[in-house]
Amino acid sequence: MDIAIIGGGASGLAAALSVRESLENRVTVFERQNRVGRKLLATGNGRCNLTNRNVSLENYHGVDPSFAGPALYRFGPETTLLWFAALGLVTRTEPDGRVYPLSDSAGSVVDVLRLALEARGGQIECALPVARAEKRGDKFLLTGPLGESFEADRLIVACGGAAGARLGGGRSGYELLTSFGHGCTPLRPALVQLKTDNAWTRSMKGVRTQAALTLERDGAILDAAFGEVQFTDYGLTGPAVYDLSRTASAAGSGCTVFLRLLPEMDRIDILQYMSAKRDNFSDYKAENLLNGALHNAIARTVLRRAQIPQDARLWALSDGALEQIAEALCRFELPLLGTLGFEDAQVTAGGVDTAGFDPETMESLLVPGLYACGEVLDIDGDCGGYNLQWAWSSGRLAGLAAGGLLEDMP
């Protein structure tokens, strides 16, 4: 059986390797860039956070997140890591459950996938985008940009999403699948930086800190996150910010991000800390009040926010002044202006409607022999390895189903 896969990213390579678990199947991967796995090379800042041992359906989003259940159940993190180990990849797990290659290099992940596929006789056609795909009788006909034509018995669309345009993200997968009659939900950037009023963030550019964040509108909390935040000249970035970004990209105007800058301390603890500092070091300047608790750049910005002169002596600070500082620490307010775009996003929220596919096989309910997997579908995960796990799980399921191998699996 001849199986064509459009897209040589994480899900496409997983699908191709799975197809070739039967040498009776022939597989060709069509990748529009000049190498496979280019976007994969950039994941995890080049380290490749390839899964998370704490995967659950709560980590996934879309119109119907439960669609991801069968793939994640069959090919969860433990099964996936055993699969990678059989390919020769050595991994390590961090305390929070994130899994990385022992080499700390995404290139190791791409290499074991590419080399294993080549060793199994899979064909990879790079720099060859598929301009059009159609079904004629029992065959799929793929057409290249110069009119080249390729025929396959089954077709797997693994083109990825619109995110990461600089690394190959695009809309071709949506266009291909909608040409077969499938619907597509609205697309939004996710796992992306937030644009805020930068009057306060510019003075802290490049500084990282742990913080608790809430996204609010008119006093109602729309979303919350905790973790590392980095201040930028346009707003905020970092893992905790990415966790808020899906909601932020859909929220529209009138939202505000609030940061709790000493998340391990409540307001009473903060006031006691500052009062003790005032009592014990009364001749210190106010700019030294939060030394030992916060980065100096953050401390200075908090004082400006609370309208406290940097050179005021601690003995001169009233209890009311300490209350103002505590308020700035507990509710550091940044009006939300939006998010950066698909060029900077790691993931696409939205995609091809999963209602048109069988979650047990990833096969189209409209076109027999047509499959889809990975980010092109309306499933996206939280920050922390969840999106790559979806790519491996859905790609494995699609490849085995297309190759007629699911009945051989436990």
C-alpha cells in the first residue's frame, strides 16, 4: 500500500515511522521546506521538551478536547518514551514532569526520527510543497507546484498549524482539508507573548521572576497561571504568560493582567517583612526596602508604581506607604493590548474541526482513506510538552491506522 504524508514535522514523522512498521507499506513524506523537523528543532528553546509525564485531557483545548483521548490513551507519555528509546533516544525527566533528550538538543530528536525513517526505507521529499490534493476513485492524486503528480492509496495530512511562520508554519493544511469538505474553527495564536502597556515593563526588560498571574475583565478572573515571567519592552513573556495567552488571544479588549510579584507571601507576610526592615534598618533608602526579596529592577519599579521616592529613608515611610507598596506587589496591574501574532506563537488555537474525524483512527468521516494528525486539527495543549505529546500520539495513531496495523496493537 502506498501512503503519502504531507508534512515532515513531529506528527508527520511519527506517522511515517508507524506506517513502516509493516514493510509491506510504502510511505513518502512531502515537506515543503528544505529539511524535515525544522520547527521541532526550535522547541523548548532548542532543547525539545518532547512530552510531560503528567499528561491529562485537562491539558488540552479545542471545541471538543475529548477527541484527543483515544490517541493519548493508546500512546501516552510512557508508551511514547519507550518508542523513542527503541529508536535510540535517551531522555531525562525534570521534577515538574517535563521530559527532554539527555543531550539537551532538539537535534537529537530530529536525528533519531529522520535516520530511523531512512533506515526503514521511508522516502522523504524535501522542498516539495503539495499544491493540491484530490481523490479520484480509490486513489489520492497529489500535485506539486510545477505540476508534478504523485499517487497514493491513503493520505495523511500532518502540515502543522499557522503558528511559527518563520519556521514553516502556514495554512496549507487547513486549505487541503477544507478542499475535501472539512470545516475549520477560528484560528488564534497560542503559547505566545502578551502585549501590555509597556510604561512599566520597559524598566524591567530582560528580568525574570516567579509570579502568580490573573487575566481579568471588570473584576472577573478569566484565567490564571503561575510560574516564570520575563518582562520585555512590549509586555510579558515566559511559561506562565504562555499559559494565559490562549485565553488572552480570544478575550478581546478591556482585559488586564495582574501580577503577584511575591507569590510565596501573602499581604500580611509582605507587610511584616517591610515593617521589620523599616524597624531594623531605618536609615536605609526606600530603594533598598525590597533587597533580598526582589530583583533590584523590579523593586525600583514597584516603588515608582506605589509613588514612593527612591531616596526616602525607611524611617519616614508610614504604614500607609507600606500598604501602597504591598498593593503594588500583590496586584501589579498591566492593561492588556493583545498578543503577538502567529509569527511568534508556538502553537495554533483552533484548526480543522475534529467532528469530521474518527478519534479512534484519525480517519476522515467524509473521505475514506484520508487522515489528519497534529496541530492542523482543532486540538492544542498547554505549555510544557503537551503539544508535542499530541503530535506523537495522533501521528502514531494515524500512521498505524492508515497502514492497516491497529488491529496488531494491544
